[in-house]
Amino acid sequence: MFRLRKKSPDFFETALLQDRIKADERSTGLSFLVSFFEQIRPGHTLKKKNAEANLRFAMQELKLHPELLANLQQALLSQLISTKLTSAITESGIPLSRGFWQELVNRLKHKLIPELQDETDFLYVINSVFYKKADYQWVESIPRSLWIDFFETLGFRFSTDAHRIKNELLSSLKILSFQVAQLGLEREVLNYLPENERNDHTAFVRQNYLVHELELILNENKEANAISSTSTALKEHIHSCYTLLDYIRESHADKGASIQQTYLLLILTNRLERMLLIADILDADNQFDTGRFTDLFRLLIRNENRKNSIMEFLSQGLGYLAYQIAEHKGSKGHKYITETRAEYYKMIRSAMWGGLIISFTAILKNLIGKLKLAPFPLGFLYSMNYSAGFILIEETKSTLATKQPAFTASAVAGSLDTRKLGGEPDLDGLAATVAKVSRSQIASFFGNLIIVFPMTFLLAWGYHQVTGSKIATDAAAFKLLKDQHPWRSPALLYACFTGLFLFISGIIAGYWQNKVQYGQIRERLIRHPALKVTMSPQRRTRLANYVEKNIGALIGSIALGFFLGFSGVIGKIFGIPFDIRHITIASGNVSIGLYGVGINEVPAYFMLAVFFGVLGIGVLNFLVSFALAFTVAVKSRGIHLSQYPRLLSTIGKYLFRHPRVFFLPERKSSVQNYHPLAGKDDSAL
């Protein structure tokens, strides 16, 4: 009654019946490669869903059936000997334009109208086999060690005996070598090298002579010893180039970085990596670094899948610059993190002075609001008032609680910095740093609010006594209270907007601090011809030192002031729910509104809700600003938090075992940067 459908044979069964592929059968070889990797690509069925399991099964089939392995080897060889390797090695994944913005424009154009693909190019093979735009994801999801095992199983080897492949590799090596030499002499690179390397004979140039020497030796078919010694010398010079690049990057903390320099270092690093791979193939020692080839294999697939991705380019090109900005923020962030009890109480005192300044800022803001002005001048005056308050806090070394997260987040990210540790992120150190940030933030909030509430109330009373009128009365005063209510107003939404502005102002501060140091503004001010005429050397030096240390914070404070000052005005102009709620300003407004309405006239339950609304505003100010800043700081360090699922559990365990340090400082100062989560040291607290 029912006819059973005959099961169709799978690829491996069919491939075993296939004739031996010949090296000159390019189309047959390409079809075989497409079909083979189709078996590894995750499918919709449960059996094929896991790419790693698919690759393990394919490797098992290759080991069981030598004829299948032979066909795969021949299929790959048929592509290598009939296509051009040069562009794959010298171009894929390496920006071709010398300028950051030029490369960005090129990507935009190619995103709209993709480039033609030459069928004789090996990149055509890559795009034909890994034709889906998300293929790089499953390729990267398979462990690197398994790919190495796969290529070892394949018996994959380049041989310099293949004349055509050797010429392709030499051509690629020469192209990369000339490009490295040229870029190494760029001003953004040369001027930041050590003194003894600032000439036209740096390691970037010297490697080019060795490439030329290696070419002559290979073309003359000299002994393996001569090839090996020259290749070894070339590798040493390439590693010297890496050392110089590391020197430039390490000097960024003092000298700053720029987009152009970051871009050049990125290109140099990529080209040096390719040169090492080629030198490893040509060194005649019959040993091949399969791991390095595996890295190139995975990189080529990602590059081709994402070659026109704007976000990929921006993430790659701006990552290190973001790191430098985060570093400048992080260096300042340490002053907001308390270690000892003395520092904890000093933080409270500093925050109390900040609260005093904000009390006057809140009073002035409400007085400005009473003026009958057009929206723009009103927003401008609000902005100037906020900016002046924030600058005064900066100049008096006081503390504003909401400015901490944008800076402390970078310091927290630094505690798991793989660039500095050279290994896995330090999650235990992160947990301890989070504890310190938590108690420091609580101390600053406490210091701000303990002054803002009573001081603003006192100033409102003083204004009433002097002028005979209240700053706000009746409906206007009640509105000041209602605007901080957590569910009768969009206060909590506006608090999130404020957190975003706090984060952006922190980025602006870090950017300008980095720019000042990269541009050598201090030295330029000291030597400025006009200042030499008008100022003494001592005054010029003081001015230059001040600008170098404070310009980033000042510009960040001004930016934050204008963000907060114009937000409400923009919301009214466009008729949209857009405004800000800043915990200290909100606290001042509550005091002014409470005095205007009268303490006895406000229901206790309503006042309690407003109080929790102010606390909620503070929490959201902190969380949004910190989360955004932490995400940028971590991403700029090349760390993906999704790879470390135990991060939150580590922090949770630390909180469970040492809850006190999240709120109060340790009773005794500790030499350790953090307390281990296990072992005898747990009893220290």
C-alpha cells in the first residue's frame, strides 16, 4: 500500500564511486570542494546542525577511505596550480587605500556595486566554496586545533618544487616587502620609532634587502642551507618590525594616537603576518607551520564574507584608537576607585564639595528658567550654567558621582586586559575591581546627596528671605516634585538619556586628551612664537602643563553641560518626550519644589515615591553610562564577553563571599589587588 522512498546516497558515498580527479581538471576539482565543504556547513536537520561534529565525521571518512582523501588533495591542488595566489595573500583583508577615509569611501561604493571577481583568482575559489555571507561564523566556531588536525590529515603542504606556486609566493612576498618598507618610512610611523631607528635604514627597510637576496637564491636553485639561513634572517627582521610596532603602541599612553597612525599600524601588522607565512613556506626546512596557515585560512574566509562590511572595517580600524581613548579615561578612572578607608572617606568629602557646587547650579538653573526667553538662548544659558558647574567641580578637585562611570568603566576593563596580561582575562581581578567601584560610587552618591538636599533647600529659603519671593510656587513647585516621580513622569526614561550623554562626554574627554598628547600640544605651546613674546618661560610651561593635563576633562565638562542644557529645549521644539534627569540636579529640584509647596502640604507617600524616583534616576544614570563605557572599553581591547560566561558568576561569588567590600572599605588595607575566590585567603575578610 505504501511505497518506501529510496534513500539517496550522501556526498561521501557518491565521492567514493567517483573517478580520480586530475590536477588539470579545475572545474571538477572546484565542484568537489564545494560539495565537500557543504557537508561541513551546518544544516537545518538535527544531524547536520553542529559544524564541529560535521568536520569530525568528514575527517573520519577521510581516514577510512584513502581514495576520498586523494581526491580532496587533487581537488585542492587543481585550484592552486591554475589560479593566481597573489591577490589572496597581498590584498584580502588588508585595506588597499593609504587613507582611512578613502578606504571607507571605497567600501561604501563596493557595497552598492560589488567588484567583478576574476575566475583565475584564488579568491574566486574562496568565494565559490564559502559562498554564504555567514560562513565565517561556523568556520570560526570550529576550534582552531580541529582545523589544524584537518589540514594535517589532509597532508597539506606547499612545495617550492612547484615552479608556478613558488613564483606566485615570491611575487607576493616582494609586493608585501615593498609596501612594508614604504609604510615604515611614513611620518606617522618613523617619527614615533626609537631615536636610533629614525632613519632610512630601519628594520622596515632592511627586510626588503633580504627579500631580494632570497629571490636570487631561489631562482638560482642554490643549496637548502643558503635558502634556510636567508629565510631565518628575514624572519628575524620581520620580528624586529613587530618589536618597533609594539614600541609605538606602548608609547601611545604618553604620546597619544591618531586614526591615520592606527590605520597604518593595522596595515603593517597584516602585511608582516603574511610575510611570515610566505617565509615559512619558502625556508626549505620541509617544516610547515600549519597553525599559521590555519589562521590565514580562517582570516581569508572572514575577509571575503565581510569585505564590504562598513561595521567590520570601523571596528577593526578604530579598535586600537578606542583603546587609547579608553586608556586615557582609565588612567583618570583610578582616582575614582578607593582602595583604603582613608581614600573612601576622602571620596565622601570630595563628593560633598561637589554637592555644594551643584546646589548653586540647581538654583541658577531654576532662576534662568524664570526668564522670558526664546528656546535657543534659554538652552544656551542652561548649558553655560551646567558647564560652569562641572568645570568648577573639575578645577576644585571635587567629585560628581555621575561622571565616575564613564571613567571607572575603562579602569575596570583594564583589569581583564589581554593586551597587558598576554593571556586570559583576569576575571578574579575584575570582580575585586567591581567591588571597589561599587563602594566608591556609593560613597560619591552619598557625599553628593547629603549636601545637595539640605543645601539647596537652605539656598531656596535664603533667596525667599532676600527677595521676598520663592523660586517656585504652587503649580510650578509641585511640577518640580512630580518631574522626579518614577511613574507619574518619564523621569526614569530621561535618566537613561542622561546616562547616554554622560558616556558620550566621557568619550569626548578621552578623545581630546589623546589628541592633545598625540599632537604634542604641550611642546608646541612652550615654543609658540607669539607666546614667547607675551609670556615668560615659567608661565608658558605652567600653561602648557595645565592644557596637557586638563583639556580633555574641560572639553568633556563643556560637552556634558551642553548636552544637558539643550535636551529639554529640543524636546519642546520638536514636541517629543526628550529631556534629562540627572540625580544631583533632580535632588536640587526636589528641594526647591518642596520648599515652594511646603513640607506639610506634600503627602508622605508621594514624597516617598519622589525620593525613590531620585534614587532610581541615579541608578539608571550610573548603569547606562557604565554599561556603554564598559562595552566600548572591553571591545576595544579585543575581548568578547560572550566568550566568558563565568564572568557574572565570578562577580556573584565574590559578592556572596565578600559582601561588605561592595559597600564599605576593608578594615585593614591589603597589599593584594584582589582577594582570591577560593582557598585560605577567603578568611581575610
